[in-house]
Amino acid sequence: MSMNETQHIPYSDKIRQLIRKKSGVLFSAHRRKDDGLFEEANALFNEAAEQEVQIAHFLEASGQRENALISWVSAASCYMNAGDFSRAGKLFEFILTKNIRPRLRRDVKKFKKRCETENKKKPKIRRVG
């Protein structure tokens, strides 16, 4: 099957359940962020990212590579929203190992570069002793 062709494979009940749960967590994360509750929002964005990774694994296992890519990118985006640019950057790097469309590859490279830039801004913790 070429990358331009799509194959409709219905989601399993498990995947639908995970997607519903992740959507609720992500909605709550955005609400907390809008309300200025950044620590709570960050924790929820991290939770949503972990759920997206789990969804991506299930989708890949069921042969839904394109949908899995969407979940991988969404997970990285959630990590970025949580301010975890290190994890987001590593996930973008992983996505670049996949066979992805040129436009998505360009976008992922831009996001990865942004993560690298943000990581350089963070102060490094030095061990004493």
C-alpha cells in the first residue's frame, strides 16, 4: 500500500477507550493552562503524552501506521506543552526514523530544532562534591 492510500481499519474497543480517556485528560490540561494552573496542566500534558504513546503502540501493532504517526506527533506535542523539551525532542528524533511524508518530515525537524533550542536555555544542574 502506498503512503497516499489509506486503509480503513476500525479501532478496537481498547484503542477507542484509550483515545476517549486521553481526550479528556488533554481537554483538562488545556483548561488548567488557560486558568493559570501550570503545574497541574503540565502533569496532565505528561499524562496525555504517555497515553498517546500507548495508543501509538497499539495502532502500530494493529497495522495502522499512519494513525500511529499522528499519535507519536501528538505525544511529542504534549511533552512540549508540558515544557519537557528533552522528551519531546527524543520522540521527534524517533519519529524521524520512520518512513514519513516529506512535509511531515520538515515539520518534525522544525519541532525537534525548537526542542533543542529550548533545552539549551534551561540551566544545567551541577553536582557539588
